[in-house]
Amino acid sequence: MNADLRRRQKRTLTVLGIVLFAAGLVILAFLQRVPLPLRLLLGATDLIAGAVLLLVVRQKFSDAPPPAP
């Protein structure tokens, strides 16, 4: 049960990170109606949030054993 829960959490966080990263790129590249400063702020925020989520997935759910002391 615990392994199944961790697998589901890893998949959910990975998908959310990728979606946020893609949304940030779409906002920066294709959203022309929004003023440039707001577009840059929204796009950068989405990119940073997506990168943070992917980093959390990499650190928390890595399959590598912890380093020996």
C-alpha cells in the first residue's frame, strides 16, 4: 500500500511539474493580449514552480539508496 501511494504521488507531482513548465512556456511565447511585464511574471512563476516540483520529485522519490555515512 505504501509503495502504491508513493508511486501515485510521484506520478502526480511529475505531471503537475511538466504541466506548469509547459504552461510557463506557452504564456511566455503565445499570450499576446497580456501586457509584457505581467506575461513575464506569470511565465517565470510557472517555470520556477514547475522546476521546483520536478526537483522535489527527483530528491524525494529517487530510487538510489541514501549515501553511506
